[in-house]
Amino acid sequence: MLEGQSCLISRALPSACEQETKWMYMTYNLLERTSKRPLSLDLEPQDDLDRDSEKKRKKNWAPKLSTSLTLKLLSHPGNEGGDSYSDSNSLINPIGRDISINCLIRCSRSDYGSIASLNRAFRNLIHSGELYRLRRLMGFTEHWVYFSCNVLEWEAYDPYCGRWINLPRMPPNECFMCSDKESLAVGTELLVFGKEVTSYIVLRYSILNNSWTPGVGMNSPRCLFGSASLGEKAIIAGGTDSQGTVLDSAELYNSETQTWTTLSRMKKPRKMCSGVFMDGKFYVIGGMVRNNELLTCGEEYDPETGTWRVIPNMSLGLNGASGAPPLVAVVNNELYAADYGQKEVRKYDKENNTWITLGSLPERPVSMNGWGLAFRACGDRLVVIGGPRAMGGGMIELHSWVPTDGPPEWNMIASKHSGSFVYNCAVMGC
């Protein structure tokens, strides 16, 4: 499923066609590897990254995975092999299915493609999504950045291994290709919303089977909406329908059941808005009622009560009439914004309903009134994805900053030759 060198099995091992008696050693080797800082897989040139920044990236992005179960694998009777490995439904048979799954939950998800190749039982487990549901419940989450710099093409960046991954090309569709598109990562899915002739459609990429399929349409199809996800659920709000009517409706998507539920209506219709989750509530920020009529208020949706509350001046100064929707992201329940006009980072003061300037955005990524630049939360840090304008080709760069470390000091964690204009971007945590 994943491109590039595998992090799973030592090259000293026999071929994958050997008997199941080798699985214990393979799993032990996997846990030993994932318990340490993963090696950077230099699959793309990163000339702009110096040695110090690469060391910092490895340190900051090393997954926090447990090694406590490694001793159980080594000390369990029968680990020399034999008929006890014949029951593949137990996964690692001597320790049973439950402990096997407990081990796999603690492995990096970058290794799941290799694990799935061991046999049918492992493959079915990975493709079922069970591991990801358990990881979410137990707090094991890795955030990967998914973005599109070329029409119908998507890439992902795994910051834990420093690896670029090319997703399968989206199904060809000329109308969809030319339409405005929105993207949303929720659970183990990447949803891309666009238009096909006169109707809106959804394309769904699943990391479980590494493929694109038609997604389930909304109850009220739309575009230019605000959205955000929390675990396996997401909320979209506002936008415009196929007739251009600005909407005040909102819907909740459950990726486990692939269903849409209509929520109560917002206080104001809006399009070209942004959405975030913060403190367990959903916020829709900014946007406009019609062309050139900006909204400076935000709205808060409480899932417990199912009600909306208007917050005056929540998005004041965050975007212009001809600019992109507000570039906002939440880290540790704190709201941040990228002011693409002043090239500054701001933090939202919840108590006083004001924005505080913290410092500058990274210098090299540029935008056209905010278009072509992505500003996202990625775990405990903020990332800016974009690139400098260049003739005869482009460069995409990922810059990272941890807000708890102090004033903004951006580190370029990755770069590669690609289009420098980011059409869509989403961060998937699972």
C-alpha cells in the first residue's frame, strides 16, 4: 500500500514464503524498530534541509510507541516455532489474538502495509479498520499531511518517517477536474467534494484499501462550505447549493457508518467560511453572505445541546472579499490563524474575543490572497504547506512550529519538486 522501503522486516530474514514459524521474529523485529526513532527514508531530494534540521525533525516527530510487549514476545514459550503457529486467525499464535492486536496498535501505521502482506489474517485485520478504531480509543494517533498540487493527484507526507507517498490517481472526470473542490480527512477516509455537470459528488479515498471510490452524498449537496473533523466524525456548515443559494444548514458525517445527519440551522447563512473543533465544540468562522459582503462573526455549535451561538467579531480581519477563507487551525484547544495579508500568525484570546499577533509566517511559501497556501494543525504543531514561485517548475515545502516552544520559529521539515500551489490539503490523524 505504501511506496518506498519497508520498515518492517530485516533483510537477514528468509523470504516471505517461509513458514509461519518466522512471524514471531518478524513481529519482534518490527516492535524493536518502531520503539526507536525511525530512520528517515530519503525517497525524494531534500537539499534545502540541513543536518541539524533533519535531526530535529526526527526527534520531534518520533512516534511515542510502547516496547513493553516486546519482552512478552521473547519470553513466551514456543517462540522457536512449531505447529503452534498454524492457526493464522490468532495472528501471533503463542500470545493469542488479543495480545497480538495490542502489539500492533503500538506499531507505526506506516508499517501496516507490510504487516498486511504477512498472510490473510493480518490483511483482513488491517483492511477491517479495527486497529485504527482501537488506536483512537487508546490515544495512539499519527498525523499525516495529505495535499494536492496537481489536478486529480494527491500526495501524503508521513512526518514520523520523513516519507512521501503518492496516492492512486483520482478517477478521470473532466467536469470534476475543473470545478471548485473541498477536502476533508475524517477517520481513515479522505473525502474530496466537487461538481459533475449540474450535481455535486463526493470521491472517497480509504487508507484501508488504498483506493478511490464514490462517496456518500450529503443530504443537501453543496460547495464552498466550512468543515472540520474530530475522530471518526466531521461537521460541514454553510456553502452554496447548485443554484448558488447561500446556505445556513449543517450536517454531521460519521465515517464508521458512512452516513450524513442534518443538524440544526446556523443563525446566519454563509459561504467561503472555515471550520474547526475546539473544546469539544464546532466553530464556523468568517465567510460571506454574498459577494463582497464579509461576515466578521463566527458561530459555535454545541453537540450536546444541538444549538448554535453567534460570536461577534470572531473573524475580524482574517480574510478579504477576494481572498481565501480564513486560514485557521487548532492545537491543544487553542485557535490560531494565518494572516496571509500581513504574513503573521495570530492566536485567539477566548476570554476577550480578540486576536493576538505572535510573530511571522515562514518567508518562502507564498500565496495569492491566501489561495495556494495551507495552514493546518498536525498533532501538537502547526504546519504551513506551500512553496516559492519559480519558473520552469515548483517546490513544495512543509514548515513546522510547536506553539508551546515559544514565539514562532519555523523549521522546514520537508521539501520536494512539485507544484507550489496547494489546491487542497487535509491532515488525517489515526
